[in-house]
Amino acid sequence: MKIEVRECEMIPKGYGIAYYCYDRLSAICYPIPINFLISLCYTVYLVLKRGITPRSREAELRKAYDRGFNAGRWSAMWEKL
């Protein structure tokens, strides 16, 4: 019933994305009427258990990306000197 779809893979017919798994760069898919319920439950879990809203999670991922990008650029600049 649960299908993990990695990057560049097609979502099977009749399935929809319930949530994204950023750690593994994949989407977790369920059959279409169930994926909305799973998505709601996952969002409630994140808010209650971890205190993370979907927007704050995206903002934190963006900050982490920027920190890594800047660290890589800084490292590359120091290697040239």
C-alpha cells in the first residue's frame, strides 16, 4: 500500500503523494483517497511531537542549504590562496 518514490521515478497510477522524506530525497505515496488522510496525520504529528510546521521545516531546510553552500564556497576560496 505504501510506496516510496525516489527522484526521477514515476508515481504509479492511482497513487498520490502523502508527504516528502527529505532525508532520503523521496516521496511517500499512498492510494489517492488515503493519501490526504496520511498527509493530515503526518502534519499533525510534526506539529505536536516536534513543534514543526511545514513552512518552518522548509525554512530550516533552506537555511541549512545556504549554510552548506556558503561553507563550500568559503572552503573553495581558501583552497585557491
